[in-house]
Amino acid sequence: MPSEIAPLAPPSLGDIEAARERIRGIAIRTPLVRLDVDGPAEIWLKLENLQPIGSFKIRGAGNAMAQVSRERLTRGVYTASAGNMAQGVAWCARRFGVPCRVIVPDHAPATKLAAIERLGGVAVKLPFERWWQVLIDHGYPGEEGFFVHPVSDPAVIAGNATIGLEIAEELPDIDAVIVPYGGGGLSCGIASAMRAVSPGTRVFASEVETAAPFSASLLAHSPQVVEYAASFVDGIGGRSVLAEMWPIASDLLSGSLVMPLADVAHALELVARRARVIAEGAAATAVAAALSGRAGSGRIVCIISGGNIDHLKLATILRGEMP
């Protein structure tokens, strides 16, 4: 485990195109659909919830593991994840025929834990603070095998960036893309792709009021630690911006749009009723941000990063209540 993690460089267009070839047959090319709603902008949804694991994470996991020798993979793989990267790594591990262990925070939802088990992974629970330290340290003492960092791994970011290529190829004249911000691996990947192929498109992070470290860091011009409160938005919202992600996130992203929980719940309900799409809370922050008008007018793409929401929480939101 390295004692000091170096800042990352954004993936090049060549890196992203190579990643697309590696994950062909692992990740699918997801649809881009219009959200039929009156609002401040023309809103489109990039449906990563339709990936085999219900989340974009299969792209980064697949690209990272495809670059590792089979000999090295025989010792197994592990990751640290609240659920979606866990499923991505477990799905790829099953495909490659190697064991998988997942370090999860103790608040990880039952839906995602069940999915890890279904895919053949073994979950190891830690208190949230200790789990977050695994992300900072890029590993966990005593764990063997290849560690797939869910955020700040160049191969993971390049895999995520393939989403940006697909968007630009299918939809012209995009004014903005809004991406849920967990650790920055998805937003920075997409922003790298858009800078290369659609440089006039702004890319915004979306966060939730219960934990918005990127917004706080932008205000302070340096990585900040923030208060964290658990909510149905469980796929994003850490305690801090990872130091190695700060240089590229602050350079590539046009800002952070922090949304109240009530607005996120409303967006999740709207997407379900109007588009017949099941989005998880993290994904709904992007739609809430677009509906708020804070990303501007014109043509806006919201990344529906995943759909792995607990069905009881979804039912509560569809009743108009807060879970």
C-alpha cells in the first residue's frame, strides 16, 4: 500500500478509446432518452441503470481488471464500496473465474449487500470512518489480491469516461452534463471525454445536502472534510474529497450543484412516473439539479448512474413520503 498517493492526470482520448475496446462485451452501450417534463432545459437521461449490475461501475471495474494479468488475478480481487462498485468488481470476478471480497461501510443497504452475495462476492463490514480510510489508503491490511479502487484508479476513470464518448456520438449541441459526485471518478472521466470531443460542453457535479465535500472544497479552494449524514442517497456523499482527485476535479468540472433531499426525492419520483425509469438516490441528484435551472437552459444530459435503490425506500418515495 503506497504511503503517499500521487495526484492523477485525466485520461487521454486514446486511453478512453482503448478502454471502450476492452470493455466491449462487459458493459453495454446504454440508451439516451428524453425526459418529458416542463422545465428550464431540454433534459436527457443517460441510462446507466440498465447495465448488467444496474450501475455504471461495471465500466471502470471491467477496464481495470482487463489490464491485469490472469496470473495476478488468481489471488483474487477486492474493492471498497457502498454497493455499486462492489457489484461491478464481483460481476467481473465471476466472469474471470476469480474470488472477490468487498469492504463495505456498515450502513450499506441490504439490496446492494444481497447483490454482492448473489454475484459470488464476500462482504466485509467496517464502520464508515474506517471504510473511508480504505479509500484514502488504497487498500486494507490483511487483504490479499488485486485492489480495484472505486474512484482514483486511472483505468477506472478511463472506463467511466466511455460514457462521455457515447453521449457525444448520439446527441449534438450539448450545453451541459450533470454527473453525481461520489469520489469524482465518474464525473472526471466524463468531463475528460467531453473536453476531448465536445469542448463547449460544461460538466457539473451534483451532490446532496447531507454530504457535499466537493462543493465545500471548491469554496475553500482545497480539499475539505465535511459532516456526513446517512440518507436514501447512499451512492454518493463522502466525508472529503480525495486528495489525489482534487487537481483534476477542480480543473475539469464547472461546479457543484448541491440539492436538498426533498428535491432529490421529487426528481426520483418524476423519473419513475414520466420515464418509467428506476433511479437510485445518487442518480436523482443530477435530475434534481437540471430541474432547478442551476445548470442553465439548453440541452442537458443527466447521468442516471445507477438504479440499485432499496424497493421499500422507492415505494416510500412514490407515496410522496421521505424514507
